[in-house]
Amino acid sequence: MGETVPFPKNYEWYKKEAMERFLSGRMEEALPFFEEAYQLEQDELLNTNYTTALYQVGDYQKAKEIADDKYSFYEQEESLTIFYTAILIKCHLFLQAEQALVFRKKKFSLTNKSNENWLAIQEMLEEEQAKIELEKQEKIQYLLKEAYSLGNKSFAEQSTIMKGLEEIPLEPFIEAVKQILSNPYVNGIIKATAIERLAIEQVAGEFDVYWMKEKRTIQPTSLTSIKNHVIVQEVMALLSERVEQNDPTLYQAMIQEAYLHFFMLYPFINEVITSPLKWVELYQKRYDNFYHGADESISDTKEMEEWMRKIDEELKDLA
């Protein structure tokens, strides 16, 4: 005899298969059947069982998504409200969980047993918050340690560490950035990313930075973000005007290269790109050997062309 094949849209069959596995504690096996059944009929009891199975296997985000389908149903019964609050805690939606704890007494007449359950949820909330805070502090300490040795890492590793640093609070970020900016072996793009956050946050004070083999000092309060830099906006506008309409594919290639250059030159873009028009013409010449827009005899054009070569050399490290 072959295996029984369910008829299309056989809700009862899927529910039966799901519940057999659910009641025997085989939650992982039950989930595909719950999903099929729930797609056919969003029954309230099925919803709670499906949500419970998801919670038991640790898929808290999906559990909340399914529970939210019947949110008003969960709000009607205290045990379900407690369960929903536990889901919020596991999803790290602490504010919502705290609100549920605060307002529970207004909605339900507490018994000794229910009060015990709510106290357990309160403990779960505090433990989860403490766990998250500990993980956050451990991550910060790890990132600070990595920042001191960032110059010894590949560009890909530097990028990963910087991405993590961008997410930490400002005070430890500043501590890490001081080490990064003064390190001659940290890539310029990484330094630009760090400086840009300092600029956006308008951090006061001076920072030493090793930029393009030179020691410099910057004041973030006097800087803008890269995209808001006047010269960047002028260059991008000229590229759009001169290239985008005629050759959109070439335009995309040019703006990708241009932004790499902006990151390498930031925050001293205006010292290098003394003429946005001539800088754009250098791009056009680079991509079209027959282009003769810029007068190469003009000194600032020659200087900018030399800067492009310098940047190319620096960008070789990215390969």
C-alpha cells in the first residue's frame, strides 16, 4: 500500500498530521503541516498551536507574526496574553512587553496562580534584558580590541569591524576611531566611514588622521557628510548631465568609481578636486580615449590627474 496522499486543500488532513506530531512533542515535524493547514483556514485554536510550535523551536519572529493574525483573541484570555508577552520578550520587544506587564492588572482579576505566572514573565523580561545588555557590552569590548589592530587586517575584515563599530554608542565609537584614524595601515575608505559618522554626529574636538600618507588634523563639527559635500554634488550633477542620458551603463560605472574616489579623498575633497568640471572630464577621458575635453597643459588638471593615479594605487589594496 502506498502512502496516503491528501486531496488538494484538505485542511482536516493537514491539521490531523500537525496535531499528531505536536502532541508527541515533535514540533519541527509538525510545522510544515501547520503551515499548510493555516494557509487554508485561520482557525483560532490552530493559530495558538501553530504559534506554540514556532515558539518551542525558537522561531520567535514567525510566532509573533502568526499570533498577530489573531491578536484580539490573545488579548481576551489571560493565559494567551501571558504567552503573547513571552513572545514579545523573546523578540526583544521589551517596551511592548513592559506595557503588557503594567496594564495586566487593569484587565484581569489576578489569582495566586496567575500572579505567579506574571511574576515568571517579569523575571523572563529582566533576564532577557540583562542577557542582551551583556552581549552588547561584550560586542563593544571585542570591537574596541579589534580597532587597535585594524591595520593588520584585510580590507574585507576592516569593513566588517567598521560595520559593527557604526552600530555601537557614540562614546566607545569615538574611543575606537581615535586609534583607527591615526593608523597608517587602515584603508582610507574605512577612515572616511568613521569620519563621516563623527561629522553627522557633530562630535566636538580635534582628531589626528593619517590621510594619503600625510598626518592631518580634522574637526568633525566643520565637516559635512560625503553626499552633502558641495563638490560631490557638483561632480554628480555634471556626470548625470554629460553621461547619463547618452550612456546609462557607462554612467553607473563612472559614479561607482567616483564614490570610491570621494571616500578616499574625504574629508579633504576640496583640496584635490579644485574644478568639478575638469574632474568629470578626466573621468570621460579615462573611459573614452578619444575624448579631448580637458586641457592637459593646465596645472590644476595635471595635479588632479596625478591624484587619480595616487588613488588608483591606494585602491589596489581592495583587490
